[in-house]
Amino acid sequence: MNGHKEDQKITFLTGTYCSFRPAGEVCELDLGCGCGSYTTQLAQRYPERLILAADVMVGRLRKLVKRMHREGVENIIPLRTEARHLVGLALPDGCLDRIHLLCPDPWPKGRHRGHRLLASDFTAQLHRVLKKDGIFHFSSDDKPYCDAVEKVMNESMLFAPVEPNGDLEGITSDFERRWLAEGKTVKHIYFKRLPLPPKTIGH
């Protein structure tokens, strides 16, 4: 860890069998948090909640830790981990009230679309880690990506689209502010976790 003092505040989930069990009564995850502008605003608005901030780039998390110290925020846990590992393996069932995936790389080229997170297998893992009626919040400035996410989520039969309740109003990420400054439109979509469909036996 190269002796960075910020690393003392970061939980490193790098091993195959690393697991993490959040202890907050209300817990949200900023997946791909970057340097944590959105995470910090969310934590400041809801100091009674536990906010998990996950990113694969440790340099970004170190900047988040510095921001936490600078702004006196204590209810964030930075997690150095890859998104698929965290949601697919490290987190226990039904532990999150809400997941935010904001302005991820849209991977617009056809040959790169396999890098996108929102595929059917990942959708099932989102469902697994969310609590009953938990919310998945997605945003992007890329309309084709938003359309693809809506299609995957709706066809999964695990989620239903919902309108925002307004409790996130005014909280924006660095990426969103950048896109808005360039005249782009950033779309936010929300999905509520549904119960698992009834099991059937096919012949």
C-alpha cells in the first residue's frame, strides 16, 4: 500500500474469498464512486446512514478519504474492489437499501460492450444484495446505454421502474456536473426490487 496514510481508512477486498458485511441499519452503495463527490454529499445529507463507496482505483479512494477528513464525514466506508466481485461475491444477501451506479463508462463500441456491468447475470446479483423493495439508481448521459439498461432491468422480471421520491434532489456527481456544463443531458432511472417470481418446473 506504499505507506499512504489514507489506506488505513480503506477496506481492501482483493482476494477471492474476501467478504464484507455492512453493519448500518440503513445502508447505501455508491458503486464506482470515483473521488467521492456524490458519496460525500449523500453521506452529509443522511449522517445516520452507512454509505459504502466502492471503486477499483485506489488513487480515487485516497482522494475520497482526504475529502472525508476535510469535510468531517464519518459515515462512509471506502472499499477498494471490483464491482462484479463486490456485488457477486463479497456482500451478503439483502444488505443494501439502495445502490447507485452513476455515469459509468458506456463502452459505446460494439466490441467493448461486454465490459458493461448491466447484463442479466449482474442484474440477478443486484437483486440478491438489495433488501425488500430496495432501489437501484442508474444515470448516464448516453441514451443508448440508458435504453439498454431499461431493457435489461425490465426483462429481468426482478425489478420494476419507479419514480424518484425526491430525497436525492440536488446531489450530483463530478461527472454529471461536467456533462451538464457541456450542455449534455444526464438521465436518471430508478428500479424497485421485486419479489422473486414463483418457481415453476418445466418438462
